[in-house]
Amino acid sequence: MVPLNRRDMLQLSAACGLSTAIGEAAVSQQAIAADSAITPAVREQSPIQTRMFWTWDHSTEWALNRLGAHTHGSCNEYGRTTQSFIDDYSALLRWCGRNDVDAVVVWGLLRDGHGGLEAARRLCEVAIKENVRLLCGVGLNAYGGVYYEGNSPYNLERHLQANPDLYAVDANGDSTNFSIDAIGTRVSLSNTSTPGPRGFYHACPSRTENQEFVAESLTWLFKNLELGGVQIETGDTGVCQCSLCRDRRKHPADTFSWEDMALMYPLAAEAIRSVAPEAWIVCETYSHPEPYQGPKAAPGFGDGKAAWADESLEKFPRGVFIQWVADRYLRQGDPDRTWTDKGRVSGNGLRHVMRAHVGTDWGWGAFRGEVALEWIAKMVQQSAASGFDGISLFGEVSTFHTGAELNYLALADFGSSENPQSDQDSFIERIAGPLLGGPSHAVDFVSFAGLLDARFPDRRKDIPTAIASIHGRLAAMPPDIARRWCWLANQLASFAYV
Ligand SMILES: [Zn+2]
């Protein structure tokens, strides 16, 4: 049994999606496409063209003071109400529409527990109104399929339960399905007494019945929801090792498979485009583009690109976004993981999006709502220099939390025509300063927030001094500026409080 840290699980990603008839969906997507086409010329000249948020439904908390949000994780049960789901994402989508964030990925978009298709339809209406693309997270061989949870024929668990011969198997022919318990250990799916993720189910990608299920599900999704697109994944919690899959693959695969992506992404894209030709399709790679140097036979989540990745990428559909992950090369401090010129991505009909787990409590030394300007700047700078024109961050935390607000505004600003070099001083001067009482205050704000940087634990001894300094400023500040400083004071205090 492999101990699996709960946080490690979360590097996994992962699930789901309707209205109206094809005609209406097509019209709305065309409307979005048309708006994109008239993007101001200044934006066309900026290094970063596309900005996205990535979210799980169960952890997204933009409607404050409601019950039931998780602060962490993937594949959890949904603990909020349908109204909270709609209010959370309506607030998030509105913020994006007003702050130049182009798309929001929702994993768990379709669940019976928060209103199923009808609630998702409401969010599509908000997204269209705000000119933001709502992207359904869809696991092709894992993560619930198109309809993440519920009594739908397009739910992957239900499909597999009805057709048990279509499950993925390990090299011994045993099930690859699992759950994890409260301390992060893999457990059998039959152990239902522990809280946590709902379980991880895997389909064999080689079976044509599963391929047809994916195509049929995606066609249904876009016939019934006015989505802006999808983020699709083949799964990074284990791959099928049946004889069909082993004979098909030329290269090793452990937690995920480039060859499975090359098999599934084209057929998924074909199904989507048969209904929604303008839909954005974001294809996850679970990888960093820097060539992987070993020692594992097959690189894992967040590791560098496998030696055989390029031949798989050649088989990916054209016109899609390829999504990569930065963390191990961004903030892990590993001298063997440096992003070099070898880690450039090529266009060749593909656009590339880099994402990182900053500002979220998914391991990687981060915590939810941290001020992560340094990391976001570095990611955007390196990405822009390496052929990327898209950036994605987690967007689950409300902008009431000033750390998240600053991170999101940095996402909007870095790599833009206003700040093509992702200069933090420029951001402080133009954007953070007015929100925090002026540039010099803003410099202090970022400095104080840095006392929580996990790389420098000794800094935390300075927290009491910083809090005293903050309290001394509050009386002279207007309410909204004081509120942001109060957030930081209490955030710091929470790390010093015993
Ligand atoms: Zn298989």
C-alpha cells in the first residue's frame, strides 16, 4: 500500500456539464469568439494573452459566511447549498469579467448535490454576460467524466459500475480504483467510513466502449450547456495496465500516460467540435516542459517532460491549449530543477498555459490566500520567455482575503501591455498602492506578508513587531484600506497565536 499524502493527492486534478439547444449554444460561443476577435490591439502585443482560474466546486468560497466549504483538496463531497454554488461562482465570474481574466475552469460543475444541469445553466448565463469563458473540467478516464457526481448516464462511475469489464486494471489485473483516508493513506473503496475524497475510479482508455462513452458524453455536454469550453484530463492517479494498454504503449507510464493523452485528446476534441467548433479545449499534461532527467522510468506529476512527450504532443489536436505545471521548477528550491532554454514550448498550432499552486493549500509550501507576488511574477516571466501566452492560477478564494486579491490582480497585470516585464515595483506603484494606502505602505504590506514565507521560518519571530506596526496605521486609513490591513494583521496573528 503506497502512503499517499493528502496534499499530494491534490496535485491531481480532476470532473463534468447544458441548456438549450445546439443552436443557442453555438450562437453564444460565437458571440464570445467574436468579442475575443476584437480584443484591443494593445492586448495583442502583450506577452500573456490568456488568463484563467482553476477551481474545484467544493473549495470555492466567494459567497462569504456560508456553511460547508472545504479549504483544500480534490474530489471531495460538496458541502454547500445550490444557492451557495451559484452565488460563489457568480461572484467569481463577475470579478473575472471586470478584471481581464478570460476563463474559469470548474471541476465538479455538474453534480446532483448542487443543482445539476439547471445550476450549471445559470452559471453559463452569468459567464456569457460577463464575457468570461466557463470551462467544465472533464476527466476522460478518471475524475467522474462529464457529469461529476449524480444519477446521470454521463457520470463515469455509473458507466463503469454498469460495465465492470471496462474498469482500468493494474499489472496484476486488479482494480486501480481507490480512496484515501483522513491521514492520506490509500484505502479500498469499500472503506466508506472515513471522510475525504469520494474515491478515484479509472477507465481503460483502450476499450472502444470507453472512448465512445467519452465522445457521447462530451457531445451531450455541449448540446446542453452554453459553455465556453473544457479542461480535459486523462487522469494522474494511475493508468490502466491491461494487455490492450500495455501492447498499445511504447513507453512506460505510472501515474499518468502521455500516450493515453495522445489517444484520448483528439477524439475528445473531435466530439466537442462537432457541436461547438469555437469551444476552448485545455489539455492537461501534468508536466513541466523542461526535459526530465530521471531517475524515475516515467516522470510523475509536476516533473519535467518525458523524453517521448513530443511525439505524443504531435498527435494532440491542433488549436487547443496545452496546460503545464510550474511548481517543482518554481518554488521548490531544487537546484536540479531549473527551467532552461530546453524547456521552451513550440507553437505549431498549439497554445500553452502555465499554472502553479500558489495561494492555495495544496502543498508546494503554499497556503490558502498567501501573498505570492514574487512567485507569480517569476512564473509569468519564465513562461513568457519560453513560448507561453497563457497563465492559470487557483481562484477558489474570495478577494475579500487581500492576499488572494493581490494575487489575482497580479495575474491580470503581469505580462500585460501595462506591465510586459511582470515588474513587481510597477505593480506596487500602480495597483497595490492605491488599495493599501500608497506605494510605501504597499511595500510594507508585501514585506510583512513575507514573514510567513515557508523558506524562512526565522522571520516569524518578527510577526509581533509587524502587527504592532499595522495597528499603528489603521486609524488614519479609509475603511476599505484598513480592512485589507486588518486581514494581514489577523493572518499574521493566526501564525503566532497559541
Ligand atoms: Zn487498459
